[in-house]
Amino acid sequence: MAKIITMGEIMLRLSTPGYQRFIQADSFDVCYGGGEANVAVSLANYGHEAYFVTKVPKNPIGESAIASLRKFNVNCDYIARGGERLGIYFLETGASMRASNVVYDRAHSAIAEADPSDFDFDKIFEDADWFHFTGITPAISDKAAVLTEEALKAAKRHNLTVSVDLNYRKKLWSTEKAQRIMTNLMQYVDVCIGNEEDAEKVLGFKPGNTNVVSGELELAGYQDIFKQMVDKFNFKFVASSLRESYSASDNGWSACIYDGKEFYHSRKYNIRIVDRVGGGDAFAAGLICGLVEGKSMKESLEFAVAASALKHTIPGDFNMVTRAEVEALVGGDASGRVQR
């Protein structure tokens, strides 16, 4: 199996029980998660040698975050200790026409204040096959943006395939800053992943008449911007998850991909959402899994869509599904029948 490195921030997640609003809650449910950490968990679950790189405070909360990754066989050998705190995010899960809401408390977290000297990237990337990051990591601080580029330079020195999930977060930075920093980082990227909002806000490409609020999709628009993105940045693949938001509880879910020649749209799943956080990360991990194993573009995309559809049914950030479960859904078993 492949050696895959991901780097970013793992956070303490505090979510209201059930569908309570923040003002109603007398307690919070606790778990850990974050874009690249979520990807590492999925890839480890599929049998790959998944490494997660970050910095956490040298205290019991930092160690608890690491333990949450080790539970799923993610290699944590290159996690640095130090800094002031672990980032926190609060989640209020929506339902029906009420949207979910996230509040960040992550300023000055350990990874946001980390220096490139905290990591030996040449050692980290030795004998590795793939490096994955998201647009969230350079957004958390100027120092994290510098750290991300240093990691990318090292990854390319070691001839790794590099993927990015653009993941625009308006609560972390402006569109103008995102485009300035992320456009520069695209020179290191081979596989670009993002939805319609990411493409517009991070790289300035808007897919036709697609509306991120209504969830109306225009596939021809995606094909057009994918071609523009490949032409501008020389990506090997560009992929996007496609969310049709009927409500906070019910979504249509599919994806599309382009390799510079062929454009492919996946099967669509209608999903009843338990927890949508981490759905995009599950998609990214599924796509990486397929491509690194040499599967075709279409096979990789179908695996990714099925994996991410299943993630929407699982509470927490991590996609705790097996390869066999994903393959069963790809094969057409979406019955949800009890397994006895």
C-alpha cells in the first residue's frame, strides 16, 4: 500500500447534543477532527500507510487529539509538540431549513504558530508517494501559509504527487487573500479538488449558472472551468463534489472529474444527513485512494462519491467506514438493510 502524508490542523470539536442550539446546550459532545486529519483516517481505514503532520500543545488535550488518530492506525511519528493551545470549533447541527453553524476558536493554535524548523520535511517525505493539504491550513495564519509552501517544496523535491482540497473558509480569510496565496501554491499541485464555491472564491473560476445556495447544477459550466484550471495550472486531474442542497437534512450528492481530455460525472446519491462535516474530506480521501492504487479516473471517482455519501451518515469528523462497505455501495447495494 502507498505511503501518504497529510498536513494540517486537528481540532477539538465541541458539538451540541442532537439538534440543540448553542443557547439550549448545557453540555457538548466531544470529538476531534480537521480536514487533513480526516483524510488520513480514511486512508488508514482503507489499508494505506497514512501519516498526519501537525503541531499540538504538550498537554493532555494535545495527546488526546493524537490518540484519536492512533485509534484508526494513523501514523503520528512526525507530530511536533509545543505551542499554546489546540484549536477548538463549536458545531450546532442544523435540520430541515435551519443550517448548521460553526464557531471557530483557533487563533494562536500550536500549528498556526509553528515554524518550518519544527519539521524535518526531507525525512517526512522520504519514500512517500503522495502529499495532501487543504486551503484551510494556509488560511489559519501567515506562518501556516509559509509552512505549507515549505512542505510543498519538499514534497516536489521528493517527486510526490500533490493534491489539494481548496476548502474556502470565509471565517478564516478574505477572497482576495485566499486567491493571492492559493494561486501561488497551485504551482506545486497535481490533483485539485474543490466544490463550486471553492473554485470561485479561491481561484476565481465560476461554473456557469451553478448556485451554491440553491444547489442548482450546470455540468457544462464545470467542464468549462475545469478546462480553464488545467490550462492555467497544468493539473493532472480536477475534481469537484456536487451537492444539491434540498435542505440541511436532505442533499443530492455526486461528483465530476476532468483529466485534460475526458469529463466524467458520477452516480448521484440522495442522502439523509446525520453529520455533513467531513464529507468533503471523505471524498478527497476516496479519490486519493483510487488514484494512488492505479484505478481509472471513473473508478476512483465512484469510490470517492460512495465513501463520502456514507460519511454523511456517521456522527463526528472521521469517516469510519471500511473499504468493503464502500465497495458494496459502489456495487449498487444502497438498501441499508440490517447486516445479521
